[in-house]
Amino acid sequence: QQQVKQSPQSLIVQKGGISIINCAYENTAFDYFPWYQQFPGKGPALLIAIRPDVSEKKEGRFTISFNKSAKQFSLHIMDSQPGDSATYFCAAGALSGGYNKLIFGAGTRLAVHP
Amino acid sequence: GAVVSQHPSRVICKSGTSVKIECRSLDFQATTMFWYRQFPKQSLMLMATSNEGSKATYEQGVEKDKFLINHASLTLSTLTVTSAHPEDSSFYICSAREWIASYGYTFGSGTRLTVV
């Protein structure tokens, strides 16, 4: 019920390509789905987040697609750049209600080759 | 935007000693703070949740007597690793939520603890 499953574990993309990372959750109480970017030795930084009332959200080169019925959401990074090389974590939580915590996926190590 | 400051960023301590890590919300009042632990190449694992003025709620498997959490004010939470051992060496990260329910979670920059 509390798990967030993330795939792939690692991803190699050529510069200019599209990076796609997928996540699935089980707890239907979750209503907040953020993606975080983490560089070595740093804390996670919020990239983009979505609530279940929309199916897609775009911010610059980053897009979240959300499928409520399938309980899945994904991150698309368009025109991937070497500077995007980092570890990406999806997470799920509840901004409302009693489930006051954020559960993380296992992470995806992205390498963008020039 | 919301900023969470975590201090120190790195600390080395001797086995058997205690270490305190501070987490401060700089420009908002954090009714809830969270502490995570991250081992190399692994995900963030939630250790505990603390609400200002009350006892922390620990996740299953986390020793509450070893990892002491204090959330005495709306802007400060501390994590004390007591009687630290080399296996406690890890990256510790705090997070904070503002009282407004629609706001998300803000993370600190993390503390690298090395126990020698």
C-alpha cells in the first residue's frame, strides 16, 4: 500500500533525446506526485509535481503524465542535456487528509551522453 | 520560495559519540518535519515524522532511542544520533511542510555523517 515502484533503474540517453521514467503507486489516498532531481552529495530538488485532477503538466522541458485509473505517472525530459545527468526520484504522498508523509521510488540514474 | 537549511553539511565523529543535526525552515513555519536517511546509490528512506510540540512518529525498524528527534519550534527540528557506530554512516536529509495543506515538501541539502 505504501510502495512506489520506479523504473528503469538506470537510463542512458543521447543529447537531444527524450528521457522517460515511469512510476506506479498503490495507495489511492495519494494526491500529490512530485519528481525530484538529485545530484551527488546534495539534497533532492523539486522538479515538477502533479495533483490527480489533471492528466498532464508541463514545465519547460519537463512533463508529467498521470494516469489515475492505472495508478501510474511518468516523467518525460525533452531535449535531454548532459547537465540533466542526475538521479531522479518519483514520490507520492497526500497533501490533504491524514497521510502526512512522502514515499519515494527507488530512483533512476540518468546519463545523457553528448 | 520556501527554504530549508540543514547544518552541518558534513560531520565526522568517533564511534560511541553523539551527533546533532539541525534543520531550519527559513521563511515559513513548518508544522511537520521529516527525517530521511539515504545510503549510497539508494533511495530516501523515511525515518520519522515530527510535529511541532509533540513526539516524533518513527517508521518501522527505526530505533527511536538511537535517533532522537526534537521539534521544539515551528522553524527548528533536530536529529541526534546517539552512540553512533560506523553502520550509522549515511546521508541524512530533512524535509519540512508548511501549515497550508496545499503546499508541498521542501528538502534540506543533507548532512553526510561519517562515523570512524
